[in-house]
Amino acid sequence: MTEIAPLLSHINTQCQLLFGQGNVANYIPELAKIKPQQFAMAVLTVDGETYTTGDAKTRFSIQSISKVLTLSLALQRYGESLWQRVGKEPSGTAFNSLIQLEMENGVPRNPFINAGALAVCDALQSRVSAPLHHYLETVRQLSGNSKINFNKAVSRSEFKHRFRNAAMANLMKSFDNFDNDVDAVLSNYCKYCAIEMNVVELAKTFSFLANKGVSQTTKETFISRKQNSQLNSLLFTSGLYDAAGDFAYRIGMPGKSGVGGAILAVVPERYTVVVWSPELNQYGNSVAGLHALELFAKEMEIQLF
Amino acid sequence: MTEIAPLLSHINTQCQLLFGQGNVANYIPELAKIKPQQFAMAVLTVDGETYTTGDAKTRFSIQSISKVLTLSLALQRYGESLWQRVGKEPSGTAFNSLIQLEMENGVPRNPFINAGALAVCDALQSRVSAPLHHYLETVRQLSGNSKINFNKAVSRSEFKHRFRNAAMANLMKSFDNFDNDVDAVLSNYCKYCAIEMNVVELAKTFSFLANKGVSQTTKETFISRKQNSQLNSLLFTSGLYDAAGDFAYRIGMPGKSGVGGAILAVVPERYTVVVWSPELNQYGNSVAGLHALELFAKEMEIQLF
Amino acid sequence: MTEIAPLLSHINTQCQLLFGQGNVANYIPELAKIKPQQFAMAVLTVDGETYTTGDAKTRFSIQSISKVLTLSLALQRYGESLWQRVGKEPSGTAFNSLIQLEMENGVPRNPFINAGALAVCDALQSRVSAPLHHYLETVRQLSGNSKINFNKAVSRSEFKHRFRNAAMANLMKSFDNFDNDVDAVLSNYCKYCAIEMNVVELAKTFSFLANKGVSQTTKETFISRKQNSQLNSLLFTSGLYDAAGDFAYRIGMPGKSGVGGAILAVVPERYTVVVWSPELNQYGNSVAGLHALELFAKEMEIQLF
Amino acid sequence: MTEIAPLLSHINTQCQLLFGQGNVANYIPELAKIKPQQFAMAVLTVDGETYTTGDAKTRFSIQSISKVLTLSLALQRYGESLWQRVGKEPSGTAFNSLIQLEMENGVPRNPFINAGALAVCDALQSRVSAPLHHYLETVRQLSGNSKINFNKAVSRSEFKHRFRNAAMANLMKSFDNFDNDVDAVLSNYCKYCAIEMNVVELAKTFSFLANKGVSQTTKETFISRKQNSQLNSLLFTSGLYDAAGDFAYRIGMPGKSGVGGAILAVVPERYTVVVWSPELNQYGNSVAGLHALELFAKEMEIQLF
């Protein structure tokens, strides 16, 4: 088997060649300020080894990767009944489209498109008294860093430009699929997205995905074995918006991307992989991040199927 | 580990309780004639053991499961360039919708919706001189039964009611994504769908999927290791029409269903599973078949993720 | 020529036979309270004669008919530049759909679907300091009744159930096609819709449409001759949601309906016709109202083309 | 009132200034061969006077204007029952879209989009034994020129590139809304579109529209007074594809355009107007033709509303 440390170093070199091929997220001013040509990668083995390359101490906005945690927290509280609020199917449309949402009577296709994540946040808000506090405490425990926080300028900027998401939430409300005040939920949603971590902290936070539901940081079961397997299946079919099929084809792992430039990928019972590079392709996925994962899968001969 | 033989027997008993909950395919008269309350299941291990239960010698129309073979044959000839003709993304819409096809300029979302399968058949027809003959020969070799054939009454009935598929093919032709005569391709397409096998023959035919691309019947590489892994990824994200996400969530295996009532499922490097029962749910998937696979996955503790 | 008075009497009798064939609007509780089996009709000639039948003194919610006045007021202030904010084309979709709005980048198809009316209200709000006051004053002058007001219970109920409209306004805001605070505009929009008039007052209010832009009440030019002609053209192509074509075919006049059960119709240079009956068909148009106008057009031999 | 002859001369001069602003139809090679910078206009009064300007003897492809005649012939035979096959509503989408057709179960929105015209041709074909012969005879009688014919090269080229239309016809067939052989209907449809006339002949052919249904050439009732009024209403709401609303707003007459560059417009009980200039705008309507009609409406002070 390939050694991980030199492989990551090689991947870093290769990925720097792609700098300039994408664009940083610019839909909110604060995110557009990021320095584009950055790269970091972390591999956490289920045995507890950590390997990194690049700017592994630089923190970044986790953005949509936060949706995986929101979903996990909601599944803890709702179990199967959560699926009355949101579907499990790939959407086949852009992450922020309202078309399908209207045609399917306000039930979002899956929890990883924006509408679905908002419905899940709303569900969580209905059952947790101080959801932001609880969310941050969970992230701090899972990541092993009690100082993790959200970036106020980013969350404020996201909230200021919340209209598309507000449209979705209101549309769901018109279909009786949104219980709380729209702005109250959006305010928390923007903060979850604005949480900042580095690649190692992010890998630790989601280490339960590769580890049968048990966090490698806390050693405790975060979600059940079965829920964990199901969550990975959902990430496989729907984790990368309307590029999920291509990701499954080329890289073949459960994964989740964020417009902050991070991608989380899972090799069940082996690795939690996080890669980060801010330049995005047309689908909102990190250009260098995708290439890094493709190289990693190829060299490590990871073929889940 | 659970013993397979008694498990299949148990599954058979359980599944018979579901008889009457679905409806046989009725979009063409010939298929509507089938006796509804039938059930069969076969498990082929990569070690070559075969286990069956139910009407395992009864042959049935493989219908859309034929799309997996068409795709494999086209990948053999085109490799990556095939993806210029058809996408790799879940469709998020019904298997026979033209809406997405028009909005995406005649490039079907994936090779398992009808439009995609037709594009693949057209591609195959362009590079194989006698495609029907070649297709049948391949099926006969892979299944190990030289008598496998298509049902003439079924293929004729499908061709007679080909208008929806003809609409798709013509729409692709208007976008220069269909090369051959529409009726010539449709004629073969209807015959591929009308091929009849029993559960064991069908499992053998697709044994390469669980076996790194190597047919367990011929012992030869049918498609490359990498292509096989990619094909399984595509089946995982798009094999069950717009119920793919639910199948991934509940059963968690690459799979492909057909309106003849069969479902093919793959446990990589372990089993090729085929289940058949003609009554379908609203998504066109076998009611008893889905339940059988769910029981199998649960009792065998199959969790790929 | 047919005498108007006996014709109206005949129409009243005929229309009462249709009672029970539709349903009153029920999307907000306050509107659902209305007594269903009511009917009134008024014909105002350009010579100043008024003919009525039925409950001609009963006031009702004008609902979407208010959109004609909002548009007129906005055209007074913006002229042709208003059409940068909203289109002039029939929508081909339901009055409250967001699908087209998303696909056409936040520019509503026309000013009579909800999204278009909201954009026009927003435009008006940007150029009128006290829009509600101005709107009410205008209605009072045009109707000749200084006591016209909106129904507080209805406007409050509409505002409470504003989520679908809020979704549209937020979606337009995300495309930079909505300037003011969403709730501030919606609050006024709900009040305009909740204005109550009887059939005579409503006919007087819109008498300018049949009279080359000159109000028959104030004797003043309300909008220019050309704008008036254009406004009637828009009402002809888009005034009855996705039943506009059928209305044009069967009745052949510019018209506008509201879910309060009223329909306004224009016979240029001859009559302003208002009919009201609360039971609606599946398209949200008054069942008896449509029949009344069809009888009126037939007996008066009105064929604009 | 403005004198017509000098007005047409003025319009001709003005319209030549627009040469170069559009593009000739290029979706079939034969149509793309036309010389772009041509202009002709004819006004036929209901008193029988004819005024022309420009290349009034040059014949051109009438293209979609043929749909008005197909519809008239079908209405003669089916009356109201024709509307079971095709709707009366504006489509809100492009003339050759299949999306709405699929969503509305194979019933085209109106008879002027391609799908609707094909359904009407199919209906006509079911009730007329030699439809092409009958169509040509009708055109020859109405135009007063027994030599009118279709251009074989154009109809052949259209048939060769028929795939989009074939997709629509097949989709309707899959919904049981198309009775005859697809290619048999398409073959005639392409010939109707390829009929060649000059502006005077075209005005004469459709003189019944301005004349209460009575042809000015044959002096006979072609369709009933009521059908004629209804037909004009349909032309007003749906005659110019998805620019119908703008045409109604700016020009305010019932009208029909064709990609050959002609536009037919009707001033009821006054004029039949035909203008032709091959350069088209993005909606497939003649650039100079639209301008000519706008000038004509303005100078003649035509305001139907």
C-alpha cells in the first residue's frame, strides 16, 4: 500500500498546478475576500493517525459541510420521522433552486440542497431550546477544540444576502413545512455555515462517518451504526449538489462540499479525508479539492465497489 | 454470519405476505398479462455458490436491467468518450420525462433513464455491425445458457407502443445526439428489454459487477476493474429511477430494477443478488423485491458504508 | 339592440341556476367566511347610464382587481421604464407560481400574476411617500365614494398567510428586482386587495378603461389614451391568469378577475361591466361571473374582432 | 385620416433603416438562402382597395402563417370539439418546446405553437381525404391565384430536419392525442409551411379575418361570424409565440408571424395587413415587419381598445 505522508506531499504539488482554474465564491462579499491560492489536506485514519499537507492550520468557512452536522443532530432527535419533512432523493437541480420545491409541494428533495438544510434547521430549532449554543458545543466536542466559533462578519454578510434562502423558507412555510420564524432560523443557519475550522479539526468533527457512528475524538457513539451507514449513502447520492454523480463516478466515496472550498470525503472504516482550496468550479466544488481526492482514491486504490 | 439458504427461505415467506400490494406493469398489453403473485430470488457468491428460493426457474422480461449490459458494451467500445453523449448525474425526474432532456440540450442525465439508454443503444449501434446478434451472444455467454432469447410478442408490443421513446430519440436527433435511424435503434432496444431469463441466469449474467469486472461464468474480464467500480457507482446513484436515494438509504447497494419485476443488486466482492416479483410500486420497482433486498441487507449485516 | 335592463334581469335569473357549482376562495380564513350564493352585476355606459341587477349594494373584496389600479398608478409615474421590472407576456402558469420567476431571473411575466403585482407595488412604494393613503384617496375619487376602505380583518388574515407572496418577493430581491422591505410592501399589498366596493363603485373606479383613459367620475384623464389602450391589451392577453385565452375566446373583452368573486370587463368606448358572485372555478374565476359575461356579450352582440 | 398610399411609402423608407438588425431563419438550409434585405407591405381594405409598397410581387414562404388556415379548415369540420385536442391559452414558452406538452399530458397549449399546429393538422388529416390537395385548392381560391404552390426544395428541407416536430408528434401519440402516421402528417405540414405567396396574395387569402368571416375574394363565408371573432381573439393572445403580449401592447391587433419573415395583422372590419421582411429578431418575428405595423397602427390611429 502507498504511504500516506509522501502521497499527500505529491498531491499538494500536483494541486498547486491547478491554481487559477477556478473562482472563489462571490455571492457574498465576505467570502469573496478570501486569498484564492491556498491548499490543505488532512487524512485521519480510524486508528487515530493524522496526516496533513499544506496550510493545515488555516481555518476556513465550513459552509455547506455544516449541513451534515445539522442533519446528524436532527436525526438524533427525530429518527425516521425526519423524512416526513425532507426527501432522500438526488435533486437533479442546482442547490438553490425553488422549482422542484414548488412542484413537490414544499418538501425538499434531500437535506443537502439549501431548502432541505433549512427544513432540517427548522426541525432542529423546534426541539432544541438553544440551538446555536448546542451546535457550537457539539462542534467543539467533536473537533476537540473548545475555541471553535463562527465568523461574525461572514454570518452577518450571509444573513444580509439571505433573500434566496428566505424565499425557500417562505415557500416551505406556505406548504406548512416550516414551523419557526423564517429569520430566526436563517440567522442560526448563517452562523452554522460561518463556523471556521482547519482541515484537521474538520476531519475530527466528522470522524464518526468513517467509524461506524463513533466519534474518534469523544469515543462516544454520535449516531447509530445504521444511521451512519444511511447518512453515508445519502452523501454518496446527494452530497455534491448536481455534480454528485460525477463525484461518485470519479472518486467513489461519500462526500460533502462547501463553497468555502472544503470537501469532506469518507472511506468507511479507514479514513476521514478533508481537503480545502478556495477556488471553485462551475458547480461550486473546489477545483483542487476534487483533483486531490481523485489522486488520493487512485493511489490508495480505494474502490468501495 | 447468517446462513444464506434458510435466510432466503425466510425472505420468501415474508415477501409472499406483500402479494397484492402493487400492480404489474400495464403500459404495454403483453407485460400486463403476467401472473402477479410470483417470487424468486437468487444469490450468487463470488466463490461460485448459488442459492435460490421461489420460482427460480421461471423466466421473465429483464426490461430495464438490459440497460446495464448495453452500457457495459458501449463502455467497452467508447471508454470515457461515451460521456459526451450521456451524463452521469441522477435525474431527479421520472424515467421517461422529456423535460430535462430539452432543458439540457438533448444530453440525457444518465444511462439508466430511457433517453440515456436510447443514446447508449444508438452509440452501440454505430460501432457494432450486428448489434442484436452481438447482444444476444453476449447474454448467452455471460448467463451460461446458449438458448437465452427475447420474447417476440413482448418486443413487438413494446415497439408498437414506442411513441414516448420515439419522442425522446427524435428530440435527441434534433440536438444532433442521435446518429442512427430512430426506428432501427428502437427495434433493437425493445428486443434487449424483452430478453427473458430466470433469477439465476440473470445473476450469472451480471456476476462481473460483484467480481471486479470478471465474469464468473466465462472467467474473463468483461470490463476493467476501474470501469466496473464506476459502473457500480452509477448504479448506486441512478439505478432505481427517482427512488435511487431511497434504495441507497434503505438497502445501500448498487442496484438496477426493471418493470418486469426484477431487481439486480451488488455486494462488491461478495454477492450478486437477483430478486423477482412482478407487482410494482408507484416508482416502477418490485414491492416484494425491495422488501427482500432490505431483509437480505439487514440479516447479512451488509453495510458498505 | 337589446335593452340592457331586462337583459341583466335575465342574466341574474340564469346565473342563479349555477349556484353550487363552484367554491368560495378558502386560502385565507376570512375570505372563506363569505356567503356563497350571491350575485350582482353593473353595467356603466360611457354616456353615464348605470344598470344593475342583484345585490348591487353589497360590498366585497376586490382582491386581484386592485392590481389594475396599482399598475395604472405605477404607469403614471414610470411610463415605459416600468417594463424593466415586469414583462408584458401571458404567463402560461398559475398566478402564484415561482417556477417561471426563477427561470426568468426574477422578472415576473406580467403585472397581473402575483409576482408581477408585487413588483409593481414595490415600484409604486419607491416613488409615493404614503402609498396606502394615496391608493385609498385614488379609489375614493374614482369610485365617487369617500368612504371606501379596506377590510381590516381580511387584510390582516392575508398578511398572516403571506408566505407564498413573501417567497416571491424574496426571490425577486435575490435578483435585485425588489427594492423595499418585503413585509412593508406586502402589508400594503394585502390592504389594496382587501378594499371593499360594490359592483357600481367598482365599475365607476375603472370607468376610464372604456373611456379612453378619462374617468367618468372625475371627468379627468387618469392615464393617457395610448396607455389606456395598452392596458386593455394587457388585460386581454393576461387578465384572467391561465384562463385568459379561454376568456378571450368565449367573451372577447379585456377583463380582470379577483378571488373575491368579481370580474371586471371592458367594452371599449361603450361599457364598463362588473359582475360579482363568490363561487369560483378551478382557475379562481367566478363561475356565475363568467356565465354572466358570456350571456351579456352574446345578447349585446359584442364582437371586438 | 392619414392617406394609406403615402404612409406605406414612408413606412418602407423607415423600415429599410432597420436592415441588418436581424437574422434570416437558419434552422433549415433552404430558408437560410434567402436574400435578407427585402421589404414589402400590403393593405387590403374591406372595401376592396389594395395598397402596396416594396417588393410586393416577390413570393416568400408563408411558414407558420399557414397555421391560421389549418386551424380554420379544422374548425370548419370539428367546431368546438376541436378544443378537446388543443387548448386556447397562451403558452408562455418557446414555439417548439416539449416541456409544457409533457406536463399537460400531450394537449398543446394553443393551435399556433408547433405542437398545437401539428395536432390540428392531424385532426384535419383524419377528416379530409386528400388534405394537401384540399389545402392548396383552398389557398388558390382564397388568394385568387390558381398557380399558388409550395416550394419543393423548402418542404423537402423542412421534412429532412423534422426531428423536433417528430418528437412532439410522437409525444402526443404517446398520450393518444395524435391519430395518423407521424411522418404522413409531417410531410403535409412541411408543405403547408412551404407555400409561397406575395404580400397581396397573402392578404387576400386571409381577408375573411377582417371581414366577419367572409372572404373578400370569393365573397363566400369561410368561417362563421362567431368563429372568426374567436379566431381573432386567439391570434391576439397567442399569435406571436412568446412575444404575443408585447405585440398586443405595442401594436394591439390580432396577428400571426412566420419565420419566412411575414406578419399578418387584422384591423377588424377595416384592414387586412401583410408585411414581409426576412430578418428576424430573437423571438422569430420580422424586425422590419414589427416596426412597419407599429408605424401603421400609430399613424392610422388604430386603437381597438
